[in-house]
Amino acid sequence: MSSPAPIEDFQGWLVAFFQPSVGIELAALALCGALAWVLVRALAAALGGDRRSVWFGHRNIDGVLFPALLLVLAFAARAILVRQLDTVVLRVAIPVLLALVVIRTGVKVLQLAFSQARWVRALEQTISWLVWLALVLWVSGLLPAVLNEMDQIGWKVGAARLTVRNLVEGLLTAGAVLIVMLWISAAIESRLLRSATNGGELSVRKAISNATRIVLLFLGLIMAFSAVGIDLTALSVVGGALGVGIGFGLQKLAANYISGFLILAERSLRIGDNVRVEDFEGTITQINARYTVVRAITGREAIVPNEMLLTSRVENLSLADPRVVQTTRLLVAFDADVPRAMALMETAARAHARVLTSPAPSVQLSQFVPEGIELTLVYWIADLENGQGNLRSELNLALWQAFAEQGIALAGPARNTPASAVAATLPL
């Protein structure tokens, strides 16, 4: 049977969709969908499909693999049925599935590569609208006319003539190449970070993945320029202008990017380290190319420029040893049983689950002050990420209760006041 004749207008499409053969096409398309779903589910079970995967997605059908397999099967069904009848449903379904594959690929890759970026959602919607618009123009037969009009709008650039169509095709080519490169870099990053065993190794692998992404994006831009027909020798002028811009206006930006690679390469700061930057203390959760994210135990996050981590004083509380020493100080009255008070303080510290037994907690008689005798409890912890203030509060409460039960008086503005007059807890 010869290839189906093109349908010129809406009425022709309406008549074609009421043909008896449409039922056969719908059944064939439903069969293709069921077969594609079974294949995707089987592959996900065999390969252990990750929910964040571009191929499988969260429910196996919202990844790229399902519409891609359905597209291939629909092509095969149309190749078989076109010999027996005039296909209409499959003629529309194939470009729709192709558009769905393009949209799914772009959206899933952007979500994987820039999972924390807020602008990704807007870009996803832009890609969807552009693809569906191109599909409508294609199915309606208006695409050739639109492309012809775009060819008519142009201007001279040196010895060459640049048209709107050239620009659009160049942007689409560059976008497709960059999405492929982002997909490759995201897959490499996922594979590298998945097998990291500790914070130091994780930082090194993060540095490698960042460098790989930059190199791949640069190669993607070069390939996109070549595909569009842009002379790459012109990039030398752009590179010179970029160098001048970095020298004058982008110094801080360039310094932050370089500092990020130095931090990851030197491993002076690693993901999982507990640090104190100025008056903010927390755990490093991300080391990106331009900034580092420090998360406090309260849930607040600080975005610290990487240059600041190299040029200012940063306390890494877990660089050489995860164990951290802390102190709690209080004053007892001059007539108190000091040895008994010291024993109670040591016992309270040993009873707490977070206090280490090696090094063991100890109590020191620090000094004599006009108000009384100062005792200092010294203890070590290894889980700084669980907080310090809460531990001091729990120990102070335990000491207050123990002293009250034993009748040991704490010093204060008035002698022999209740244990609520505990002196302020100070860090070492």
C-alpha cells in the first residue's frame, strides 16, 4: 500500500479520525504502551532503577525510558499497519511521543544536575512550551512556512549573513549539546559520590566531578559553536574580553571559584566537618564551586563564599580529631564539701551517654574568688553535630539536682542560696 496522503485541513483530520481503522490503531497503541511499561518495570527490577535516575524516574513511567520505548514500538506498529490501512492515530502519536521524550530528557537532566536551583522550574516550563509549540506547527503543517519566514529576517555580520532561523537552530543545538553534557557529568558525579566512604574522599571526588562538569560544558559549547558554523577563531577575542572583565569586574567571582577548587584539593575543609566561621557554627553539607553551605544544628544554613574560607580565620573542630573538649564551671560556697562536690560533678558527667569515657571527664578546682570556690568540669564529646548547648544544659540540670539532694550550697550574691544560682556556663 502506498504512503498515506497528507491531510490538508481540520475537516480532513476530523473525517480521518472517524474511520473504522482508528480502533485498530488505538488498540495497537495501547498494546505498545502496555509492552513498554512491562519492559521498563523489568529493566528497573533487573538494574535496580534509582528514583532520581533520568531513565526510570519515580514511578518508572515518568522517566525518559518509558516514552522512548513507546516511541520505538509505535514506529514499529506504524511500519506494520501502514501496509494494510491509512494510519491516522499513529501519525499524530509519534510526534507527540517524540516531543515527550525531548521534554522528559531536558527536564530530568536539569533536575539531576541542578537539584537545588530555583530557576530550573522556570526553564523546565520554557522547554515544555517550546517543544509543544514546535509540535503544533509540525502537525498542522505550518512549520515549513514559519521556517521560511524566519529565513527572510536576517542581517549582515561581516562577510556572512545571519538569519533568525540560524539563531534559533544554533540555540537549539547548543541547548541539546549542553543537556547531553550535563547528563554525562551528572552520571559521573553520581557514580563518584556514591562510593565515597568518608568526608575526605567525598571532598576529593566532589572536586573531580566539578572539574569534569566544567570541562564537559566547555567542550559542549565548542561543539555547539562548530555545529552552528561560528568561527572558533573569534573566541580568542571573546576570551581576551573575558580576561579583562575578570581582571576588573569579576575578581571576587573568579576568586571564589578558584578558592573552591583549592579547598577541595587541599582537603582542609571536608563535607561533614564541624566548623566555626566568625560567630556561626555548624556542619559543612555542601562544597560547591563558588560557595560552601554550613548547616547549624538549629536548621539554619549559612552560605559562605569560598574566598572567605581561605582568607579569614576558620575553626575546623573536627579536622584532626572528631573529639572536642568542653567545660562547665560553677561556684560553690566556702563552707561546702568541695571533694564531695567534685565527685558529684564527675559522676554526673560519666552518667551522660554523650560524654566519652576516654579521655575520662575530670573536675578541677580552678581558683578562689570573693564569691566562693570555682570548680571546672572538663569532658570530651565526639558528636559535635548533635549540639553543644543542649549537652551543657543537661549536665547543668543534673548538677543542680545532685547538689540540691546532697545539700551542697552554690555561691551567689547571697550566701547559701538555692542551686538555681549556678554560674553561667562558659566554653573552654
